[in-house]
Amino acid sequence: MDAQAEVIDFLKLNGLPFELRQHPAVHTMDDCAALGLPAPHCKNLFLCNRAATQFYLFMLGADKPFVTREISHALGVSRLSFGKDEPLFAMLHTHPGAVSPMGLIFPEAAPVRLLCDRSLTALPAIAFHPLTPAASLWMPTDAFFRRFLPLTGHEVTFLDV
């Protein structure tokens, strides 16, 4: 079973509300916005510390800039950088361009710390890739934070970006 199918099965099995749309692969936030989905896509960044011993998934609004220095300082980490492809696939079962909190359903994602820009909680719904850039799913924000995340065993650290 591929990762997208595992995500969809997980959501259905747990009775989580979501909608799914297949589409041509998209590779930028502008491409995502052009899809005309009823919810905005989040920017999802897979990050690690300098030694690549701590891993983070950072969710923020598509319109928000990512300033490594600010996030590193907020976490008390000397330097964050983008995580490499191998640990991304091993932990979240995806590749660059399809990074998503949906990968948190896998046991291998346990070491990944979830970070989120607090402003996302004000949105009625948010969209993600289901671990492939050729589809998008969206769900009510409340269902994501209050139902989906607890099922994955991940807590979220909110940051003000």
C-alpha cells in the first residue's frame, strides 16, 4: 500500500472529516494556491539541528516567511537547516515537495517534533498533501488539532511567526 492510501485509510478508520482532490503534481505554494481549494495549503518544512539528531516538522501559513534564525532562537537550537531526503522518507514516508503532517501517522515519525505557527489555528480549515504532490486533502482546523494530532501521539509547539 502506498503512503497516500495509508493516510486515507487512517483518516477514514478514525472517522476524521476530510476532503480529497487528485490533481497534477504541484511544486510551489503558488501552484497550490492556483488549485482553488476551499482551504489554504500550509507550508510544511522538515528541519533538523546541525548534528541531524533532532527533527522538526514546521507548519506555517503560505504567506509567512521562514526565518531560520528566529525559529532556531525560539527553540533554543543553535542552527536549524532543512532535513535531508533519507530521514524525511524514513520518518514521514514522503519526499521533498510533499512534506505533510499526514506523515505523523507512522510509528517512525515518533522522534519528529511538530511546530506550528499559531495563526493557523484561526483558519476554519487547512490543506495538506497526503504525502504526494499530486493530491491535496483538507480538514477542519479543529479536527486536525484536537482529533488528528492526538491520534498520532504528537503534541504541537505553537510559535508566533
